Amino acid sequence: MNTTYKAIEVSRPGVFSEVKKPVLDPGPNQVRIRVETCGVCHSDSGTVEGLFPINWPRVPGHEVVGRIDALGSGVQGWVIGQRVGVGFLGGSCGYCEFCRNGDLVNCRNQQYTGIQHDGGYAEVMIAKASGLVSIPDDLSSAGAAPLLCAGLTTFNALRNAPAKAGDLVAVLGIGGLGHLAVQYARQMGFEVAAISRGSDTAELAKKLGAHHYIDSSATDPAAVLQSLGGAKVILVTASGGKAVAETFKGLRPGGVSIDLGVGPEPIEVTSVDLIFGNRKVEGSLTGTPATGDATLRFSALTGVSAMIETVPLEEAAAAYARMMAGKARFRIVLVTKNSAGQSAPLK
Ligand SMILES: [Zn+2]
Ligand SMILES: [Zn+2]
């Protein structure tokens, strides 16, 4: 077995370098993974641009799929050779107040993958067993990767939303998250309205399963939602407070606007719009590993899949730049030499 592995690390903000790192044994309650694929996510910018406090150098990447090749002491329930995934949440501690209350997402000792420890832009990664997701055989490693963050985030928010089958659910923004959210919403039995700017996206939105397409550059999306009876849920996958505010009046009484797009802009809604109709604005942060399992199983059962571009690990810097420029359609997945799948160099 090789004693070193290739990784693409960020040595200081904005600077990627390809390095060889020694293969280490996993510590207690950790596993070592031979990484096959890793999705490139907008949240990787938290590492690459140093938005989080980072101990440099750091390997980004939190949509990781690979096979376990070593178990640390105390690991139970996972076996060598098993294909697993790692998402943004690195694994809960099991003993803090939030864990003891069953709220694993908000564990006080949770570390973020690719931020406090090295992530999946690499051929090998060490991960905490409590953060692992199991990958169904029906999903390819490249197909599964984006479901571990973009998929889990949208699936979890919709699954926990108050909408019932037949209710109107709107998805704002048809990008990396939104193109998955439309598919999940359709497969969960909702009436689905997709909202985006321009008429170009209409056909794609319908193909993904939207019953309605609302061009927010040509019409007031809130008024259109009200003409359809008002949305029970608006899933905001676009970032920016304006996006939330613009559509908020499209909620029916008791409806909720769930914000998934991170940005510095404040969200301005009037107290009148909140109070008269008991409407809510809330945020939702990814999901637990068990919901990750459910996301992947649901995707395999219903055929929900991310539209991806696969590129070799060595091109991580170019892939990241392409994603940040908003050119990815819709998720880029890095593929390592451990994967049986194909990848093509970026042009
Ligand atoms: Zn992510
Ligand atoms: Zn905890």
C-alpha cells in the first residue's frame, strides 16, 4: 500500500497546491477512507477564501465518497471496504447538551469537514465515524457526492417543512441546490413552483418536475404565488436577503420561507406580513447522518439525481474557479484514481 497520497490543499487564502501527504492511521472513533469522489460546493469558499478561521494548510471538500480502508479503535457498525460518504458536519460528539437532546446538527463539538480538519479534495481522508453516511449500491460515487451536501440540505429542509402532499411548494433559484430541490419536492408529492430569473430556465424547471415556472425578472413572483393560492413553503436556495423578501408575500397564512442560501445581506420583511397570517422565516442547516442515509435512499428510489460535471482531482483549482464563477451545470465532482468512474479534463 502507498505510504503517501495526493491532496489538493489550500496553503493560504486563494492558493491551491498539489501535495503528497503521509497516509496516517485513524485515531479512536475515526475511519480512514480511500476517497473516490468529492463534490465542489460553494461553501468550500469558507475554507479557500479563509472566511472561517483556518489553520493553514487545509484540504477543502465536504461531499466525499470513498471506501473505508482502516478502522480506528472503538469504531462499531462500519466495516473495511464499505462505501461511505462524509458531508459538511464532521460528526457529533454524543455527550453535549444538544446531542443528549437528539439535536445532532447543532452539536457544540461538531467540526466542519474541510474547515477544522482536512476534507475530500484528496485521495485519502480521515473521518469521524459518527459523521458517516452509507451509500446505496444503486448510486455511483460521482452521483452520490453532491447529494451529501446539496441533496441533504434541500431534502432535509423539505422533509421537515410543514407542507403536506398536494400543497404548493416554491423553490427559489434553480442552481446547484435548487435543481435538486425541485426534483425532491415533486417526488414528495407537492405542487411545485420553480422561480428563477429569465425564461431560459423554464424548460429545465419543467423537466426537473416543476408544475409552474415563474420568471422573477418579468413578473412579481409573490403575486403569481398568491394567484396559485399561496405557497405553504418557499425554499430559498438563492443567496441574498432580497430574494427572501421579494417572495415572502407569496406565502399563504401559516406558510414558511426557509432560507438555505448563505449571505451577509439582512432579510427585510415587515412585521405586518409576519403577524397577519402567522408566517415564518427560518434557516435550515444541512441534516444529520441518518437524514443523509435517507436522502441517498430516497434519491435512489425515485431517480432524483444531480446534474454533474466530473473532473480529475488534479484540476480542483480550475473546478473551484468555475463553480465560483457560476458556470457549473450544476455541480462539479472531483474524481480520484481510486474511482472506477470516468472524468474529463476541464476545457
Ligand atoms: Zn456544501
Ligand atoms: Zn455534541
